[in-house]
Amino acid sequence: MGARTKIDWCDATWNPVTGCLHGCDYCYARPIAYRFKGRCGFYAIDHGEQDKNIHVLENNVWKNNGMKSPYPFGFDPTFHRYKLDEPNRWKKPRNIFVCSMADMFGDWVPDEWIKAVFDACAAAPQHRYLFLTKNPKRYIDLANKDMLPKEHWYGYSATRQNQLWRFHHADDCPCINLFVSIEPILEEMQPGFSTHVPADWVIIGAETGNRNGKVTPSKSWIDNILMECDYSGRPIFMKESLRGIMGNDFRQEFPWGAL
């Protein structure tokens, strides 16, 4: 599900793994998964480990009326093994956000799932692959096991000030191409990108949707980060949710050239 995408910093999404156990209040993916979960008359063949609330699907899943269900286990972590070949069928190069409907690097995700996804990336090298997690220490763990390919772009999420220091310093990070996604930005930050926060690229976005307590950032919050990025020479990408707030200061910069 989901080749083309409305996510403005990539060309496509690819979800061989779906579901997450972080439980974030502002999660956009959880309601989508439950909306398209199988309903009455649905059946699935589960080859997974149900005692751990994770699931493996070798084949696509069908409802009795012949319709496919993309999230048969709701937002439980699920490995859709049948999706591994999708990027190989997309011949035109794309910037692919991998697992936009999951955190593939959550502690609950088996190494075997991650290795299978990386192997599928290697089988379709015409694309650029971008990953994003709230658990970047998994990058370090995988690198220590010699399981982290160096050519991809690896991101970590930060919504508040204290989350920007998920690596104590740049030497902690094994990723050659690293980005930070400050989305949704939930408080004013003084991030100190120039000296403390490892990131070759910065993405910022405001909270969307209608959640009670939704946070709308002020322009000064974004200006502070923009100033730090300009000082350190790092490209910054503002999501469409900030266009009205930033006006003429709105920017969408990438750290790479064309594929």
C-alpha cells in the first residue's frame, strides 16, 4: 500500500513493516491502521509470534468479500513479507520513506525483519532509502552487529528539547547520513545544532489533526532553529504545515542532488 505519498520530503512510502508500540498521543499512523483494519467476515493467516503481539504475514490478507486489508492486526507490529519486492518493481529512482506506518527500529522488532528490509533495499539500489525512529540507539546496536548499511539516510525524531540529544555527541552515531525530524514540534527549543546535535539535515513540522491540546508553534520557535541551521550550514526542510506560519521565510531544502 502506498507508493506515492503526500509526505513532502519523499517521493514514495514503502511499508514492509507496520505498527508501533510507542503509544504517542499525536500519532497519525495509528488511526489510519485501525480505520483499515479487517472487520466482520475478515480472516488472516498469522505466521507470527502472537504472545509478543507481533505478526508475520507471508501473503496478502483478504476479507471474505475479496477485498484486501492492509492492516489486518490493526497497529500491532506486523511484518508484511510479501511487500519486500515492491521497490524492485519501481524502476524510476525514488526517495523512499521506509516504514512510514511503523517504527522499524523499535525494541520489539526482530533483527531478522530489519535485515530482510535492508536486503530488499540492496536488491533495488536505484532508490534512495530514508528511515526514521524514536529509538536511535538501535542504529548503534545494529552497527555493532555489522548490520547497518552505510548508504541510507537515517533519521531520529524529536518533539521536545530533551529529545534532541538522543546521541550524546556525534561520535556516538554510526550513520554517515543522519537527519533529525522535529515533528510535531511541541515546545520552543534552543537546540545548539552547531555543537551538540548530530544531524546533516533538519526537518520541522507542526502538529496536524484535531487532537485536544494540539500545539501550534509560534514563528519564533522555527526562527531559532533556522538560525542554528544557517550558522552550521545545514539544510532545513519545513513541512507544508509551517507554510502559513513562516510566510516568506518558508524553506524546503534537501541535503542531496537529483537521483
